[in-house]
Amino acid sequence: MPELRQNIITGEWVVIAPERAKRPTDYITADTVKVQSKMDCNFCEGKVAYNTRIKKYDSKHIYITTNKYPAFVEIDNACSIKSYKTEDDFYRARPSTGGNDVVVIKDHGLELPKFPKAVWVELLEAFKKRYSYFEKEKCVAYTMPIYNHGREAGASIEHPHAQIFASNIIPNIISREVHHTEKYFEHNGTCAFCDLINHEKKFARRILYENKYFIAFTFYAARFPFEVWILPKHHEGRFEEITNEKIGFLADALIDVFKKLDKTLNDPPLNFFIHNLPNMISETEYYHWHIEIAPRITGYGGFEMGSGTIIDVFSPELAAKFLNKKYVKK
């Protein structure tokens, strides 16, 4: 029978309906042909994006440039931006300010599942530096690094790159996470994320990887088949406060998880993103930064779009078993 599961972090419900699922092997992504050449790529060294990079952030494998078509525009005095009424004072709007970076891996042919540790470390360090920049210099409300891998996941340019969105609003999902975990703390006196980690370690059926500082598991109330979360094992509210030592351990966790997804599902399209404490909230006892990895191997239908309630047709327990078993065999 399908099962309703509640997300302990947001309070939202999802439907886990494995009876509707295909066989695990049916989720393996078909091979795709890469057609974009270095000659046509604006992200390669010497081309437009590289020549307009922010040079002080250069590293061996990474450079940062601003998005040519930003969702959030970087301006001075962003803290003074106010909302305004439109259409006879019926609707409310405000300028979309903040910033929108593109974090580019220099090697055109290097794909996400094959990133070596040095690339992961530099990418995470770039995220950390820009978190601090946007908070201290641009007074933004929230910063979120994301990575779109594959066209089905929204990657319009094949050259490997991440983006950083710094906005003058707190995103809706983050607001729900903060609100629900604060209520959880009020009712239980503990952090929902810390309790989540302790439960997953005890339950042990969804864990994919664990080291000294980080743990990765398929998520109990998954919105996507094979959804994976990576969390620091110790309570930490802000990604940008991560130490250099922990960045290396986080890189190890990311390498392991993406290798498993690659080997078992044949390099599926996916998104990953970092959820962090909003800038205007000081360190709390109830929030825990984390990375969410969302393979994009199924689509949403009318019920999901109309209700906002997701039906996941593949159980997280079977997903973890499949990922771990198939990876070991290879």
C-alpha cells in the first residue's frame, strides 16, 4: 500500500508509492551525445566568460564570473531596497537584487561524477568565499549555490559549472525549513537535523556513506527517486563557517555519492544545492546546513503540480540498497 511520509524538516507530506514504480534498472539513464565543442564554448579559457572573470577568486581548476543574465542583480546599497505597490496598489513587487555568480570548472570535458578531490575542494572553497562576500558586502538575505547537471536538470551549457544565487528574499523552502525546525525544537528541545542523523545511523537502511564529519543517505520523505542528503554530523548552522579540514572530508563524501549515482544510474541528470541558515538569523540550536541531491529521472504530473504534494514511486530504502549493491559490484 502507498505510504504518506512527513518531511521532518519542512513538515510537508509526500506519497511513497512503490507499487507504481518501474524496476530499478529502468531508471538507468540512456547515453547522451555531447555536441558542444571547445571552439563554440564561451566558458573555456580565453573566451568571453573567462575574460570577464573576477580574477581574485582564480584557482588552479576554478574561476568565477557574473551571470550575463542574472536572476538577482548586484548593486550598491542593496540593503536600502524596498518593495512597492503595482497595478493600482493591488500587487506588491520589489527589485530583484543580490547577485548571480557562475562558478566555472576550467576543464571543458570534466563531468560532475568524475570531479577529482582537488576540483571539489576548490569548488567548495569558492562557494565559501562568495557566501562571505554577499553577506558582508552586499547585505543579501540568502545565498544558495546550485549545480545543474544534464539538460533535463536545467543545464543549458554543457561546460561544467555551478551557480550562486544571492537574493534579497529568503526562498520559500528555506522559510518552511526554518519555521518547522524551530517549532520542532520548541516541542522537543532538540535539533530536528541532529535527531535525523541519529535516527538514520540507528536505522541504517538508507545510509550511503559516512566519514569522520559527514553522513549521506537517501531521504526518508524523498521528493525524487534516489534523492540523497549530505549533512555535517556535528551541529553547524552555516556552511560558510566550514573549516579547511572539513572541506576535504565533504569532498570525499561528494565523490562517493556521485560515483554511486553515476555507476548505478549511468550519470543521471540531477541538481544539487546547499541549504543554509538565512543571513539575518544568528547561529541557532535548531537549524543545520546540508546538501540535497535531486536526480531528475522522473517528472511531475498533474497531481504534484496541482496539489504541491509529491508522489515518489521508488522507496528510499530500495534506492539505498540498489545504489550500494550495484556500486560494490562494479
